[in-house]
Amino acid sequence: MPIRFILFDLDETLYPASNGLMNLVRDRIIEYIMLRLGVSRREAEEYRLRYFMEYGATLGGLYHEHGVDVRDYMEFVHDVPHSDHIDPNPELDAMLSRLSPAKVIFTNADRSHAQRVLLALRVTPGHFNCIFDYEAAGCCPKPELEAYRRILDYLDAEGAECILVEDNLRNLAPAKRVFGIHTVLVDSDGTRRIRGGPEYAADWVIRDILELEGVLEQVYGRAGR
């Protein structure tokens, strides 16, 4: 079955984890929990970790258990200087222009944050058919199964027609096991396989997003294209 769609995770996938942007976002998440729930920093960190483990995203727990406003949360936690941490990547822009399947951003963040990441990378937004964010997924973050069902329904696609490119094995596992999506792990710091779970969740492991083009050549070659 030919590959019709490449589903790209956003943070620490399109750019390296080493740039520190997500450390700022995590700090903002803790600040948000402290402000909205009226708890100490230690308690806020406990909430952040527990909800991340239980729901796949801290917002999942805050939304379902405390009724926080999704947009209020997204605006607060992503109020960080994107361009100070993300370097322009003209090679990524060029690679995306060469990849023939339709390309989609599939993120637990929101559209505005995704747009700012693309702007900092100087990647042409038009390379992507859509940004499928947290709200588009019905406030069901990866790795909840409903998130994958919703994006496949939206794209009118079978799992085997898609490749998911992610930095998190936890998000790759249900994509591969339940939906038959091809999976690529971006292990930019060399530790994701250790922290994230069983390696069978990833069909391919790459250290840099620019290696994806070689993966696509293998897929097409295997398909006889």
C-alpha cells in the first residue's frame, strides 16, 4: 500500500531537543498549574508529571479533572521566545519540498505554537496540508487511541498509508500496534529508546529529521516505486 501521508510530530522532532525550548515550556506549565490550582511548585511538578503519565499530556489531566480552558493554557505555556532557541533550517525546508506524500503536523500543542515553530525554522507553512492540533483531536492527546482515530478519519486514510515521525516511543507504540501506521523515531539525543519504551514501536530510528528522506526511499523501494 503506497504512503499517502507523513504525520510529523512538532516539538523535539522538527528541531533538536538540545535547543532547550521545551525546558522553557515545562517551566511555564509548572507556573500555570501553580497559578490556576493555587498549589506549591513541588505540588505543581507532581501534577505535571502525573498527568503527563496518565493522559499523555499535562493538559489532558488539567482539562478533564480541573476544567481548565484549553486556549488559556496553550497561550500561557507557549509564551516563550521561539526564535531565540530554534535556528532556521533551510535544509529541512528543501527536504519537505521534495517529499511527495502529503505532509501533516500532528501535535499535542496548538496551531499557534506550531506556526511559530515553523516561522522560527523558516519552513514554508504551505508544505503542510494541515496542522492537526490538540483541539482538532477532540482534546485527546497522543497516545490516546482516539487521537489516532480522529486524524485517520480526518484524512480518510488507512494506517498503512501513513508514516508517523515522532520523538516519543510512547506515542509511536499505539500508532504501530493498533493502527498499522509506519513509525519513525527521531532520537536526536541518543536516549529516547532507553527512556521511551520497547524499540519495536519504531520501524526506523533516525538521529536527525533530515535523515527521513532516506527512510522514505526505503519505503518506496520496498513498495516497488
